[in-house]
Amino acid sequence: MSDNSLRLVWVYPDLLSTYGDQGNALVVERRANQRGLHVERHDVRSDQPVPTSGDIYLIGGGEDRPQRLAAERLRRDGNLSRAVANGAIVFSVCAGYQILGHEFINDLGQREPGLGLLDVTSTRGEGERCVGDVLGDIDEPLGLPQLTGFENHQGVTHVGPSARPFARVRLGKGNGTGDGTEGAYNDTVFGTYMHGPVLARNPQIADMLLRLALDVNALPQVDDRWYEALRNERIAAATQPA
Ligand code: GLN
């Protein structure tokens, strides 16, 4: 943070924004603006170096081939790892989440190394693709309301001992391991399978990222009636009997 200005970096929109993940950048930007913060947003294409000076990095979901290309380029670039070593916050979705882990199975069926920023390992699920609405309880220490989102992935993610599951699902598959976990996090790096886009459906997560970036315990309240209406609509739709 410098001069009331927050640096928001959206990583590789050309490869990883298949499921409306741009919405996550818009929500962080909007909620920062509502708190009087200026946001310098950098959309970093995969042929450009990732800046190391960001406060918050967002990385979205993608199909299997773009996911491999993104992992190769991020490993070669190295700057996301440098930024995290300097304390940057990263919020990742689906393919982005898998890339932040130790490895995942790529479109060629091979083990592809990730960045190792989050203690998770992804394999290819043998069963049906995980597709559908998700509801979950976010890990208690984070103090956030119920998680809602939409998942669409074949990968299955195992959370290692240095990370915590981000949530426990009430509905849906989440990490797909059958243990009810969804996503993972450590001090500043977060991963989830939730699309939606997830921050539009769960703006309190965007506020958590802002609090971490600003190093504050609370932010001024904003009018969340629109978000609440959307959340309630999605929760009602997801829990309606078929
Ligand atoms: N390609 C990955 C999988 O299917 C991620 C998909 C996604 O980002 N939605 O597991």
C-alpha cells in the first residue's frame, strides 16, 4: 500500500478467466473505492512479467491447456512467488488454485509442477466432473459468513498440513476428495474452486483480502443489500428440493 493506493494485479486474464473471473477484480476494486481507496489495477497478460509490487493478486479458472501454459509461464517468470515472499496476498480460483499448489495433472495427462505457494496437490478425479452449486461453512478463524458458489472441475485437490481447508461443504464437492473440504489457505494465499464469480457472491471475502492488505481488523460498512439479495437467491435456489 502506498498513498491510499491499492495495487491490484489480475494475473493472466488471457488464459485464466474462463468463468467470469473478471468479476472478482471488479468487486475488489469497487469495495476498495467505497472505502476511499484508489485502486491501481494491472491486468497482466501471459506474455508480460508479473509485477512484484502488487498488494493483492487475483488468478482465475481455466481449461486444461491454458492452465498448463499459465503454469509454465508463471514458473518461468517467478515473480508471483517473489511477491508472496514479500507478503503479497493471492486469491485464486480453480485452475489458478491448482497452479498455486505443488502439482496438478495437465491436459497431456502428465504431472505438471505448480508454484508450491499453497500446500495442496491436485490429481485428476476418476469420477464424474464436479459441476454444480456449492454451499459451505468457511473455516471458523476467518469469521466469514456461509460460502456460496458454483464449481466446475475435474481435478481433485488434497490439502497438506501447512494449509487449512478454506471451507467445509454442505452442498457440492469442493476439493472433490470426499472429505468435505473446499479450497485451502495459509497466511496470505487463498484458493477455492468457487466460481460465480466468487467475490460477487461472497463480498465479505473481498473485504477480508482488503483487511489483510491494509493490515486492519475492520473496514467501514457499505451497503450490501444488493449482494445479500443475490446471496439469498442463490442459497434458496441451491437448497430447493429437485
Ligand atoms: N482444468 C481444471 C480442472 O478441470 C480447472 C477447471 C477450472 O478452472 N474450472 O480441474
